[in-house]
Amino acid sequence: MHMILVVLAVLVVAATAGFGIAAVTTGWVVPIGRHRVLRPKLWGYGQLTGAAGMSLWMFLGVLPAKFDTLPLVGWFMWMGSLGVQWLAQRPGRTPGAVTPGNAS
């Protein structure tokens, strides 16, 4: 049972990294989230950061105490990637855009 969970975790991390690479290089986003993502490159960087953080957290967290800070760093990377992916769903700043505060 343990080996099945490890294999599934590796597949999830690999798929996440693959989707991140696809978003960074081509701008392609998985169809489930495509309607929400406005900046696919930023989404891809968030996916890659999340895959790296997830792998640090899951795979180094079970090792002896000499890697005691790396799983924590991985968890923070994973949570930070959620913030980056949230920002990818927001419109970016456009230079010279008229906003209600600076309308002439």
C-alpha cells in the first residue's frame, strides 16, 4: 500500500511540473482552469514552484533529522505557489490605463 501511495505522489508531482512547463513555454493551461487564468506564464511558474515545494515536503519530510528544515521550506514554497497562482487569475497592470482614481 505504501508503494502505491509513493507512486501516485510521484505521478502527481510529475504531472504538476509538466503542466507548469507547458504553461510557461506555450501558454497552455489545463482546460479545467483555463477560463480563470489570465496570465498563463505566471500560472506555470506557480505550478513549477508548487511541484518543487511539494516534492521537498513529501519526500524529504520522512528522512532523518539532518533534513529538518527542507520539508518546512518545501511547505512554504508550496503555499507560496498557491499565492502566485492566485495572482495569475488577476489582471495584470497595464501602463497608461485609466482608473477611476486618475481619470483626467
